[in-house]
Amino acid sequence: MLEKSDIVCFAASSKPDEARAFYGDVLGLELVEETPFAMVFRSNGVALRVQKVERVHAAPYTLIGWEVVDLDATVGKLADRGVVFEQFEWIEQDEAGIWTVPDGTKVAWVKDPDGNLLSLSQVPEAA
């Protein structure tokens, strides 16, 4: 029923100025609308609605993720912009914070200003 409908992603921020800078300036998403209640960014045609809230209860799991063509290059560019990638004790990551899954998928995680966990991944090319 919804397979042809546009999807909208949601996140929340109690720090809208920092979130605007992070999602817009650092991640490079286009800010297309801002109201007293939310900011709407576009990522490859998908809307990300960052709701302005008094308090965020960040989940301990990934909230939003992006698939990228070259994870190493993307992580490097974001690190140059001051992004710090998460390091987890229970998985083996390289010094940049990239985990290579047994199937060859690469994943790295970063937190937004409110502690929401975001992922970047690169799926291996089909043989």
C-alpha cells in the first residue's frame, strides 16, 4: 500500500542551532524548511524532519543511516569537518571507526549534537 509513497525520516533535537549546523553544514543536507516546531532537510530526495523538542531521549541503537559509495573517503571528509566517529568495545573497528562486517559491508557511526546515533555504510559490490 505504501510502496510508492515518499518516506519521511524523523529525529529530534533539543539543540536546534547545533542540529541545523550539524545536519546542514557538516553533513551537507539541504535545509528546505524551518518552523518553530521543526527543521526539514533533504537527503537525496528523502525528507529528514528534525523536530524541536525540550528534551531528547537518544536511543542506544542507530536512528538513521546512509549508504555511501566510498565509506573511507566519506569518513575522512567528515573527520576533516570535525566529526568524531564512535568506537565500540564489542566490535573490531579500525582507527577511523570503521567496522568491516564478515560479508564485506563497512559501517561507521557518529552521534549528532543530541546523541542520536547515525550510521554510514558501504555495501560491497556484487561479484
